[in-house]
Amino acid sequence: MAKITFITKDDNTIVCEADSGSVMELAVQNGVKGIDGDCGGVCSCATCHVHVAPDSVERVGEAGEIEKDMLELDDEANERSRLCCQLEVSDELDGIVLHVAH
Amino acid sequence: MKPSDHPDPFKQARIEQGVSEIDDQNDPVNMVLRLKDVRKCAHNWKTYSSEATPGRIVVPSEVNIRDTRQIPFEVDPPKHGAFRQLLDPWFKRPLQDDYRDKLRTQISALIHEVIQQQSIEAIHGFSLLLQSRALTLLMNTPESEADTFISWGTHVFRSEDDPLDAGKAQQLYDYIDQKIDEAEANPSEDLFSTLLAAEVEGQKLTREQIKGIIILTFAGGRDTVINMVTNTLAYLADHPESLKRLREEPEIRTRAIEELIRYFSPLTHMGRVATEDAQVCEHAIKANSRISLCWASANRDETVFENPNEVVLDRKINPHVAFGFATHNCLGATHARTIMQVLIDELCQQVDHIDFVSADENIEQWGKFERKVGYHKLNLAFHPV
Ligand code: HEM
Ligand code: HEM
Ligand code: FES
């Protein structure tokens, strides 16, 4: 079981738990504002953009090349940006904190 | 080649030049063909504007047949954002359960009907009906309005012999005028009344603006949805193993839908007007000339997609631009995706297989490129489970 914390643009903190699926799906199921997941998680819509909290970065890891290309053109992108549909929920991610980008 | 295949006419030009010029009524267009370039130009609205003379960003240009500016389509930021803020919640309604349920009732009944028949012509006997009925949900008008939309035929803007027919567009403008009058006299919960009551940046919308918004829900959502639905039926008829797989593995349906939309790319390209001298992959773009963002070519870019010319139903990473990219991304995408979800679910439930009887392909001509966008006629026979 992994506990994942989302902090929205309007400073709401939502703590969710899951043991499978993508982080985007988890956010959508819990109504996290700013995560729409329009494309269902195939890396085409960028409506699942998060900034990984500095001390979670190592565990979350780097974006792949296609994901980086998507993020490059997002006005809110920074070096800690990820599209969270590309993150699989696992024990590895237990305790991470994600700031919703939009 | 199989009859449901959609070949990629842009491959060579995309690999060798990246940009290809075509003529259109003496106002040439540089088609941008690579995925990264298409995304960059779509993102860069300051250099590549949508707010040109109304009709000029459409290819073929509609400058000579209309003056109404389409909103939000032909508006640049920041004004564009104010309109999207107003419209986005309305166009997200397809995510609600009762919307989905009503759509399911419509589509289920339609499939039930076509199963009884020996064979059907799928565009007039299925896709047009589905699209028109579903549009009444999007506009929240009585379902009986669908009969009017159906009576207009597949092309609201064009007659058989004239691709740019101003007279035909007039019937749509007249219909919209009449509906705005009715909504003024008797406000309801439909899109017309909602727009009449709405404000953008503290101002009521003008009648011209309301027309510009409504016309776009007809224009943007007609051919695109009809082709998406028709092409999906043709593909499943031609690939019975895929229908079987979708039935047995419901978890891949979301990916399959994105993949089919990538592969079909119902909207081939959309234009922009350069506001300054610029460059796309070393190709000069002159100020006040036109480019187009070719979604269809970008979606077959071999530097991004493995096996770009194959439908890979469970394609996991699929950064397609069939619904556009950045500022002007498709306002109707939620509606379109919901239609596909319900359609696939209901086909899996009710239909064992579909026979591909015969077809007459619809090939668009863009300069030297010939692109199959769908069918003029498609005859199919549905068989129940
Ligand atoms: C499979 C079906 C559809 C496809 C492939 C599609 C494709 C697209 C694309 C590529 C764009 C971007 C145009 C640009 O950047 O200039 C777009 C914009 C748009 N589409 Fe769709 N579309 C579809 C269905 C619909 C539907 C059902 C509606 C509404 C009823 C709709 C309404 C619009 C509107 C209003 C815009 C302009 C948005 C803006 O400027 O902010 N589309 N569409
Ligand atoms: C008032 C606005 C619009 C008008 C008057 C209009 C008019 C037309 C006309 C005349 C054609 C036929 C072109 C030809 O045969 O060469 C056409 C085709 C098409 N339009 Fe539009 N259009 C409008 C807006 C849009 C928008 C916003 C979209 C999508 C975002 C769109 C998508 C398409 C598609 C996909 C086709 C090709 C359909 C086919 O050939 O089967 N249109 N439109
Ligand atoms: S959900 Fe669409 S890119 Fe992540």
C-alpha cells in the first residue's frame, strides 16, 4: 500500500492510498482538482501535470523522452515536472508529495 | 492493403522536408508535418495566430463565404482563455453519469435497430444518426431536434457540387438565429439560453458572438465525429479479432480509443497566420502567410511512434495530436471520447461480428497529397452475439 499526497493550486491537501494503477487514476478517483486525465493516461493530453516535491524526486525518477517533449511546451514546467499518468503506484512511491501544476 | 486501412500520404515529405507548400485559392499554405514542429507551432500563438480574417485559418479558406468569427477557435489569448473558462465546464458535461446514461440509451437503441437489418449504409444509417442525436445532449436541447440536424445531410456547409457553398451555410445561420430568438422569449436550460445569460470579462455576449460559438459546435463536431464513428465500424468489420479482443479485455478499451483516433485523425490539419517572419525546420515562413498544423501527419511521425501505420490497440504511450495541442485543443474532445467509449461498450455487448460489404472511399486532395479521411459510402452487415 502506497500513501500519496497531492497539494492543489488552491492549497488543498489530499492524501490517497492505493496499491496498483497509475497515480493519475488515483488522483482522478479522489477528485484532485487540476488533474483531469483527459486522454486516459497515454501521455497525449498533459492534463495530469505535477511538480514532484524536492525530497520525493529521487524516488519518483526522471521523465522518459516522450514525456519530456510534452512537458517542454507546458508553461508551468520545471525540472521537477512529471505527467503523473506515467507513474505506476508501488511501494516505492509510498510517502511521496506531488504539487498539482495547474 | 486491407479495405479499412488509412495509408499515410505524408511520409516522404515529412522525412525529407518537414514542411510542404500547397496552394489554396491563391493563398498558399505551408503544411507543417513533424510532430515536434506541429506542437511547437501550436504552442506559439504569438507567432502563429488564429485571430486572422474570419475563415482564413481554415483550409480550404472560407474568407469568401463567411464574416462571422468563430469563438473560441478564431480568437487568440488572452481573450481566448476568457471564452474557454466560460465554455469548458459546459463541454465537460459528458463526464456526468446521467449524460453517459442518455448517450448509452441512444447508441444501444441504434445498434439494436441496425442488427435487425440485412445490411446498412453506415454513414446515413448509423453515424449521421448517432452524431445528430448525441449533439442534442451536448446542446441540451430536445432529442427531436436531431431530425432537423439529420435532414441537413452529412455536410452542413457544402452541396454535392460546390465545396464552399455560402447558401448552404445560410440555413444553419438561420436555424441558429431562430433558436436564439426562441431562447430570448422562453429561456430554458439549453446551450442557447446558457450563452444568452452568460458574461465574459463582465460583459454579456453579443448575438454575433453567440452565433460564432454555436456554429462551431456544429462545424467542428460534425464531419469529425461522423468519420470517427464510420472509420471505427469499418476497422472492426475488417478486424473481427480486434472486436473479440476488446470484448475479452475491457481494460484496453481506453487505450484502443486513443489509438483509433490517432490512426484516423479525423481532422487533417488546421491553419494559422504568421504574425512575423519565422522558420519551421529551416523553411522560411513569411509574415502574413499561412501555415497549417498537420495533425494527421504528426500522428504518423516515425521518430515518435513505433509502427506508426498499424493500429496497436493497447498502445501504451501515445502522444498523439488528433485533438490538437495547447491553446486551441479540442473543446469537443470529452464528448467525442465519451461517444467512443459508449460505442465500443455497446458493440462488444451486442455485436458478434460485422461484415464489410462494400465501400466508396472519401479521399481528400491537399496539393500533391491524397489522404483517405473516411468513406462516401460504407455498406456493412451487423450480426448479433
Ligand atoms: C473525433 C472528433 C474530433 C476531432 C478529431 C477534433 C479535432 C479538433 C482539433 C485538431 C482541434 C484543434 C484546432 C486548432 O488547433 O486550430 C479542434 C478544436 C475544436 N473542436 Fe474539435 N474535434 C472533434 C470533435 C469535436 C466536437 C464533437 C466538437 C463540438 C461539438 C468540437 C469542437 C471544437 C472546437 C470548438 C474547437 C476550437 C477550440 C478552441 O479554439 O479553443 N470538436 N478539434
Ligand atoms: C463555420 C465554420 C466551418 C465551416 C463553414 C466549415 C466548412 C467546411 C466545408 C465547406 C468543408 C468541405 C471542404 C471540402 O470538401 O473541401 C468542411 C470539411 C471539414 N470540416 Fe469544416 N468548417 C467549419 C469549421 C470546422 C471546424 C472548427 C472543424 C474542426 C475542428 C472542421 C472540420 C472539418 C472536417 C474534418 C472536414 C472534412 C470532412 C470530410 O471531408 O468528410 N470544420 N468544412
Ligand atoms: S492523462 Fe493524458 S497525459 Fe497524462
